[in-house]
Amino acid sequence: MHAKNVWLFMTTVLFLLTPSDGFAADRSSTPLKAGIIGCDAHALPWTKIINDPKAPGELADMVVVAAYPGGSQDIPSSLEILKNGVPGVEKQGVKIVGSIDELLSQVDVVMILSIDGRKHLEEVRPVFESGKRVFIDKPIAGSLEDAIAIFKLSKKHNVPCFSSSSLRYAKRTIGIRKDPKLGELVGCDQYAPCSLEPHHPDFFWYGIHGVEPLFTIMGPGCQSVTRIHTKGNDVAVGVWKDGKIGTFRGIRNGQRGYGSTVFGTKGIVPGGGFDGYEPLIVEIIKFFKTGKPPVSEAETLEIFAFMEAADESKRNGGKPVTLESVMKTARQKLADKTKSP
């Protein structure tokens, strides 16, 4: 082969083998192109994890390529996070776009990370219409009614979605029932910070980080909730259909943290905690590749019905409220809205 041709050949090979856009050679050759809607919450830390050139395993199978900033003018923390979130995400090689439609034209899958659950129903509509799989960060919606509507749209367009708190995937949460020291599960007391935000039902905003691990450990089947509320604390007591009791303590005063005490037939063991964002992101990528949600619609709606029932109990002076009753009310509201001209 002529020397010049050899040089051209080797140059071409090196070009093809050299990672482009700053990604490592061990990254998937055809990573999923992900888009983010909402840069006012987890967008920056998640993008750093996903777009890390040394991202291992499943994390190497996706790259964030575009983001729509979003933001909510009536939530101060949204605007504050946007200040660093947008330029920070852009520095990770992500294109900042001016609309959701523009974003959808450039990506394979979507993560809705807006901090404001009230916006999620409208943000997800065009995503479902595009046929692209979508993860919706907590809270899935700003009301139980909207959460039901999102899953209805998912079915209508035959596009899978799921939502989850990262706290679900802590090792001492997801695997606690296999602990040989526990035996059979008897109950769980879960605790987590529970700051409030006036535009969201009380637990939807941050308390969900404690309610979701509670359900991960207890499993579905909660029938009623009784809530005790003070300025600095909340305690919601859930009664499951088999007589088990699970509680969520929401902390606003004093030392804050994440964890649980899990009661079993053989022992009482600590559970819960927070193991970072990576475990959830790995599950999101698996979902994008398979189309199989790791958290079911039924469980997600039960979690949100629990939180809505807790609010209703607060409004009624701490009386027990059934999850069935709040689900019925939310479905009726949605049906009435659908019938309205």
C-alpha cells in the first residue's frame, strides 16, 4: 500500500476509534440520546453522572444531549436552582433548547425532572404523543387527580412511563425483607425530612422521599391513613389490609435524616438511608431499554393516595381516611373535568 494511502487508512481508523464529544472508549457505541425537561432540580447532578466519560455499566448506555430549562416563577427554589442548573448542564456538552418540541426532535428518551409536580401533566403530553419512553421525577404530579391522568395518557398512547424517588433504591430499603435477622415483616417506621411548599399537597413536595421507601418495604395494600400534624413534625399511620402498620415521620424541626426501623418475627433491624442517585438512574436506563417500568402504576397511585389521604386526615382533625375514598374522589374529579365543555 502506498505510504500516503497507509496514512489515510490509519487516520480513518483512529478517527473511528477515538471517542467523540468527550466520551470514553468503553462507553456504548450507540448510547440512548436522552433529553431533560426541567433544569430546576436534579438535572445537573444527574447529567454529571450520566455524561461522565468513565461511566460504568448501564450508565454508559445513555447520554444527555439536550435540555429544556423550564422553571416555575412562583417557586423560589426553582428559580434559584436554574441559575446554576442551566449553565452547569450546558458545560456537560448538553444543548439547551427553547421548547419541548425542539427537544423531542433530538432525543430517543425523556426525563422530566421539573421540581414542580403541577407542570408534569402538561410537560408529558407531547412526550407521550411523540411515542418516546419517559421517566417522571417525583412527584409524578401536583395532585392525585393529575397522577391518574398521566397514567391514562400513558395507556392511550401505549407509551410506558414510571416515577420514583431515589430513596427507593437504597440497599437497606430495596433488600431489607431478605435480611435473615428480620424474619417475616411485621411493620415499619420510616422517617425523612418533610419540608412543605404551598403549591403542593404537604407530602408530595418532599415527604414522598419517606413515603416511597415505606411502601418499598411494606409493599402495597394500605387501606387507611391517620395523620398527626404539628408545626415541626408529621406522623402518618397507615393500616395495611393484613393488619400490619406502617408509619411515616416527617421531620421539619431538629436533626434530619433518612431511615427506618423495620419490625420482623425474628428481629428489629435498621433500614432505609440514601445511597446516591446512581441506583435510580441505572433503573431508568434499564427501563428505557426494555420498556418495562420497575415501579407499577398501581403502586405509584397507592403511594399518592396515601399522601392525599394523609392530607384529608389533617383537614378532618386527624380522623382516619381510606385510600379508596380519596381515589374515588380524584377519579370523579377527573371524569367531571373530561365531561366539561
